Amino acid sequence: MAEKLREIAFDTETTGLSPADGDRIIEIGAVELINHIPTGRTFRRLINPGRPVSEATIRITGITDADLVDCPPFEHPDIVDAFLSFLGDAVLVAHNAAFDRGFLNAELAKCGRPAIPDERWVDTVTMARKRFPGAPASLDALCKRFDISLESRAFHGALLDSQLLASVYLELLGGRARAFSFEGDTGAPAGLTGHRPRSARNRSPRQPLPRNLPRMRPSSKSWAPTRSGDRWSRPAGCPRVRPPCDTAPGKAARSRRGRSAGEGSRPRA
């Protein structure tokens, strides 16, 4: 039996942009993948950072200080131990991995836990730039490129972005993303948080044509020549068309006169 590859699509939301400036994680979200396919197992925690959330973060995530006041800090076992247990020895997949890696390792250092080394991270920004040089590589841009729905994304959230990232990652690996459901405490809608059904797949079966359809008569504006007495004519506005050789009445009459006068047809080779 082939060995299973376990990966975790991972995202964080933070109070600001730099752990060196004292910014901290306020939300962790993660999605489990086995052989690049989501299993439905997810992880999400809100975290009290012990400092105010920036206005920029509130605009982006919708998470306020009031939302976090009763949440445990990162070093609480319900956060750090639960997350490390969920992570195990899996590879972490992140969009702009340097950002999430810097924050996560800074939080682990505060707890006296070892950092997660660089070789355990996959950066989907790097993958996207290699595959689409010069094209936008943001998560939103890649979702649009791969027709992954953003309809449920009023705000950025760590778990929702991890779900979107899982779909983007599978597409970057070659388009192997499949519909799946995320259930539990995510608040996400049922069904794939990502791929919206393509129209060609949703077309209703083609209905059979009814029998005994009425025969269509040629239009009076057809390009074909019309017969008027012993002459061929064409509707006004239509280009001149040479009449068929075997049906034009003039040629048939000449052929009959020629035979009656003793003229024969050209000898065949």
C-alpha cells in the first residue's frame, strides 16, 4: 500500500504585520490533506493576543478586541498543545509562508517550544509565480484564475482562507481539487468552500426533438435560382448563380435539337 502524504493547509490572522514589533496571532485555521485531498478535518481557534488589534486588522478580518477578550492566549494548552497535536509531523502549506512561519515560530518560542523548520513548509506564492510568471499571485487572484468562489468571503478568516488555499494548492498541483464539505465549528457553508460548479456540468439533459416536425419551405429570398416559364431568374438582391447543367431547360432543348440534327455527343475516351 502506498504511503500516505499528510499536509496541513494553514493560515493565521494577526494584530499587525511584524512579530518583531510585538504583533501576535489572533486566529489560527488549518485544513488536513491526505495525498493532496482534503479529508474534512479542520482546526480553528481564536486567540487573545494580550494587546489591541490594529484598525487595519479589524477592517480585513472583522475581528475586534471584544471578540478576543474571553479567548485563551496562545500558550494555553487548548491552543498550542491542541494545534501541535493536530499538526503532527505534517508539511504546512501556506500562502506567503514566510509571514505565517515567522508568526507561528515566534509564538512557539514564547512557549519554549521548538520552531517548525523551513523544510516543512510549502509556499503557494512561490508555486504560483513559477507556474504563472508575471501574473498576480495573491490568494484572491488565484481563486479567480481557478474559478474558485469567493462569495462567502465577506472578511478574511484563518479557516476560510485555509479552505480556499487548499483548493488553490490542489489546482497548482495540476487541477485535482474535488468537491468536499467542511463541517464542525467553522461557520462555513456546507459544500466546497472553493470550486463553484461549472456551467457545462450543470446543463440539463438535452431533450429529444418532437416527431412529425413540419417541413420547411424554401424562403423566397433564397440564393437559389427560381424557374419562371422557360427562363431561370433569381430574386432581387441575390448574386447571379449559374443554373445546374442537367436541369436548365435551355440546354436540354439545345441537346434535343442537336440529336435530331444528327449531332452526336463527344466520343468518350
